[in-house]
Amino acid sequence: MSSAIIAIIQGDITTLAVDAIVNAANNTLLGGGGVDGAIHRAAGPQLVQECASLGGCPTGEARITKGYNLPARFVIHTVGPVWTDGTKGEPELLEAAYRNCFRLARENRLRSIAFPAISCGVYGYPMKLGAAIALDVAQAEAASGDFDRIILIQYNSPALECYQSVARQRAIPFQS
């Protein structure tokens, strides 16, 4: 049993040829702004049709669909919490979102998975706190032997630098 490689990179999640990409979705799963909108546009209209059949997704949970026109075979949709002040269960809900994505990947025997910075965009989750949760869960899952590659992909340089800095502070080995 070997540990998965954790990669922290900058780029566009819709271009990754992995088993699954994670969509930071809203509760309807019917598309929105940011990563969610980009994934829906790149995947094509079949994605929204499949998502409509799922009946939404509560915060902290996850659902899986086909990837359609994406290079990724599957999309795992998760709903992260909207940041209020950190005392409304936000850390627990964000951790649950990551863990439920890994659970679905494991159940579907997916070996490579890519995550955006869930909740750290329009939902207002502080990037450094979100990165710490993402990295802690990724490190635990990397050690499970169930995954070959875990990618934490950032859209811009400040997010990339934040994730890499948090990984170094937590002594989590990563590739860039």
C-alpha cells in the first residue's frame, strides 16, 4: 500500500484528465458562478440534465455524475458551507464535504481526484483555513492507499501560494 501523491497546482480544473474532478456546487446542483459554472459549461448540457435528476445536495454532502464533455470521467459535486464567522459549524461542514467526495471516489474505485478550493470563493471561507482542512483530509486519504493522485488545483497565484504555504507549515509533502 503506497501513499498517493498530493499535487498543489495552478490551472483550470475543467482541463484535467483525472478519474474525477470536484465541483464546488450550490445546493441545487444546477450550475452557478465560478468553478461550478465553468464545469457546467465545459461538460455540456447533459450534466445539468443529470444533476436535475438528483434532487439537489445538502451542505457537506456530495453527489456523483458522469463527466460528459470533460476530460475527467466523473464529476463529484459537493456543497461547502457559506462562511459566517466560523462558529456556525463551517469547519465541520467543509471537512464533511471533502470526506464525502473521497468516500464517493472510493466507492466508485476512482484513483485520481482533483479539488478546487471548496467554499473559498464566493462563499467567503478564509483561504488559509480552507486550505488547512483540504490538506489535512487529503493527507489522511493519501495514506489510505485508495488513491494514486490527489490534486488541489488553484485558479490563481495567491490561492496557489496560500495552499503551498499551508502545506509547508503542516509538513505535508506535495508536488507542484
